[in-house]
Amino acid sequence: MKSTLGHIGINLSSEDEPFVFWKDLLTFLDFEITPDGNHFDATDGHTSLCVQVTKSDYQNPNFHRKRTGLGHIAFQVGSAYMVDAFVNDFLKPRQIEPLYGGAKSYPDYAPAYYAVYFEDPDRIKVEGVHSRGRLSWAFEAG
């Protein structure tokens, strides 16, 4: 049975900085946002993100990307130039520090793999990437 990724659900710590960050990021990436109180859906026309605030009973322990669960989420763009533009037009104005020294090539991951990694206010790792070819299973040590 062939399938595609339908949606990803992300739970955030609050309606403040993390919630605003994700709305801002997804709007910047041209996702269509459908708000609904402390929840919103965002779609690029193929895949959706369901973003909501974590209920108070489930707030502890805090998220960390190296624990079991979501490791990171990647947004594919059309060129390495677009990765650099993302750094300059989204990350720098918001004073978001890239991880691992900033945007660069990762030839061990896939041919022409060029990416920037950073964390949201809840420490969910996010990636902006351009690549050609299939990912290597040696991908993602950090």
C-alpha cells in the first residue's frame, strides 16, 4: 500500500512565544493557516501541521529533541540559495541562532544536501533544507 505523509501534530508549551513562532514560521513558508483558539492547522496543499498548546496535565517533563519522540521537522525548499535566504530573511531578523555553525552542505546525508538547523522556543529542532536524491540512513547525528 502506497501512502504519503498526511499531517504531523505538534504540541507546544504555551500560547505565547512558541505558538506565535510556529504561526510566523509557517506563514513565512507560505502555508495556509486555519486558526481555532489555542490550536491551528497549517497546510502547504500536500501535508498539514496541526499545532496546539499542550494541556497542563502533560506539560512535564519539558520537551527535548534528544528524548524519545519527535527528533526534528524539515522543510524542503527549491535551492541552496533559498536556504540562505531563509537564514537572512527569517532567522536573522528574529535573532534565532542556527545550530551546528549555520547553513552548510552535508554531503554524507544525500547529494547536494544543504541545510540550516535551529530550535523553536520549546527546543523542537527545525530544518530548512535543499537536497537531491535519497537521504542516507547515516543522517542526523546531532
